[in-house]
Amino acid sequence: MTELKIDGMSCDHCVKRVRGVLEKHGAEVADVRVGSARVRASEQALPAALAALAKAGYPASTSGSSSAP
């Protein structure tokens, strides 16, 4: 699981938008909250998902991995 730190989020609409962008770009989304997300994505899908988030106005970076399923 990869932890993402996501900027630009302030409400539930942002959470839904971020979830949609991540799923559209091949990430399996475990959780999205204002400011963060936990996803599982391939090495190819993750950069595309991060780029798509930035384009949508939610710049994101990886903050590490967790062992949780």
C-alpha cells in the first residue's frame, strides 16, 4: 500500500474527485481523506495517477508504504 500526501483538498467533493482520478488511472483505492490517500498501484500506474491528480488541481506525493492490506 502506498500513502499519498495530497494538497488542494478541502471537502468531500475533493475526496470524491481524487478517488475518481486515482481509479481512472489504475490505482486500487483503499482510503481517501482530505489531504491523503492509501492506494495500491503498479510502478507504471502510480506516476500517471500522480500526474493526473496534479492536472486536476491536487498535487500529490508519495509519503511511504505501509504493510496494511
